[in-house]
Amino acid sequence: MRPGQDNFELLVKDMDQRVENLKVKFNLFFTGEIRIPPEKEREELENRIRNLMSKGHKSPRVNLLIQNLGSRFSLYNNLWLKRMNELETGISTIQRKKTAYMEGPKPPPPKAKPAKPIDVDISLNHEESFEKFFDNYSRMSTNAQKSLDKEKIINSVKTKLITENMVDAQIHLSLKNGKVKIKIKPSQ
């Protein structure tokens, strides 16, 4: 080992220690223990490492040590700059995770109260009674059932009345398992 090589190795070890110290300071800043980021130190260290890397060294060992130092610093520097940018824009993934964790599990949404059964009087002689029936039916039905055709539903009820020989009837609407159930009874 030559005397000049020893100096470069000591310089690289010193710079390596500075990278570690800077890493600690940035961690303290990101956790909120210090208020001002160590930006001046980061820029100073970045310039010194660039100068060291730009000089040609004759020893492969020293070149390898300098390359490793430059790679480590570059990795941390990119991480620090990214986190600084997140803090400036207000999009911190760490803060988002902390907030979600600290809030705890969200309570389940309140269950919808079951709809009360409805009785509707209908008559083949009064078309508006079928409109009233369908309005009540659509209020009780879920989104999947609402896609059904109004005319189809009304015609199926009319068909049922005709086949049962009923002119006037009472329809009982109830909700079971998320579906509207229709019971047709003769009017009293």
C-alpha cells in the first residue's frame, strides 16, 4: 500500500461516516425531532463525493471504495429528496399509514332498516291503482330489481288477477332477502 492510497482510504471512511451521520439527521427530521432538514450538509457532502469520484485513482481498491460510497450516498439522497418532495406536496405515505392505523378499524355501516310491508288496493277498472302499486314496489326494490320494466311488472299482476277471476284485489308487498315479494289477495 502506498502512502497516498492510505490518505484516500481514510478520506473515504470519513465520508462514509458523514453519510451515516446525515442519514441519522434526516431520520430525525422526518420523525419531527428536528425542525430544519440538514440540506446544507447534504449538498456539501454531495459536492465532496462528486469531486472524489471525478478524480482518477490508480488503485482498484480505492476506486471500488469510492464507487460504493457514491452508490450508497446516491441511494440515500434519492430517498431523502423523494420524502422531502412528499412533505412539501403534503402527500406523505408514512403519515397516511399512521393516520389509518391510529384511527383504528372503521365501524360497519349502519344496517338499513327493513322496509315495512305495504298493502295496496288495486282494481282492473282503475289504471291509477296500478301506478300506485308500482310506485310502492319501486320504493321497496333494490337497485338490481329497479332495472325491471314497469309495463312488464304491471302486466304480470293484471294477468294474475284475470287468471284468478279477480277484478278488485289487495296486494301485499314485503321485502325478504333483498327482494320484493308480492302476494295478491281478493279484496274484502
